[in-house]
Amino acid sequence: MKQTFAIIGIFILGIAAFIGLGFGMGWINVGYTNTVGKAQQNAERHVFEQTQSYVEGKRQELVNRHHEWVTASKDDKAAIEANVRQSFANFDKNKIEDIDMAAFLQECMNK
């Protein structure tokens, strides 16, 4: 009888240890995400912003906004300029090689 209770006790302690280990590992993962995970995400974001596809996409977006701006009314131009300011706030303006597009971007950013 004592042996049965010992086996049941060991089994319950094993389950409790397994659950406690799961919670402990979860909290370790939370700490990792708050420290190393943030740095890793920031590095990945920085690399992504340097890719040719991202830069080319932003250039195309600027060309489209410029075309909209040229054909827009005065009120619509203000909205387009606000959109350009928001969309290109963290973009490296030196990556825009077209002089006209760079001037348009600078004009929008200075308003």
C-alpha cells in the first residue's frame, strides 16, 4: 500500500515539475523576446529597408503620388502631401536618385 502511494506521489510530483518547467520556460521566452528578440527584429527591419525591392517600391510609390499630385485639385494636393510625409518619414531620402522626384519629396516634407 505504501508503495502505491509512493508511486502516485512521484507521478503527481512529476506532473507538477513538468507544469512548473513549462511555466518557467515560458517566462524565459518572454524575457528573451523583450531583450534579444527586440534587437533581432530591429536588425531584420534595418536589413529589409536596405533591400532593392523595398527601395524600388518606395520609388514607385513616390512616382504614383507625384502623378496623383499633378492631376489633383488644391485640396487633394494637401492630402497627398500629408500622405507622402507620413509614408516617407523614416525613408532615406538620398535613395531617390531622380531629381524631380527628390524635389517633390523635399517639397512635401517641408510643408
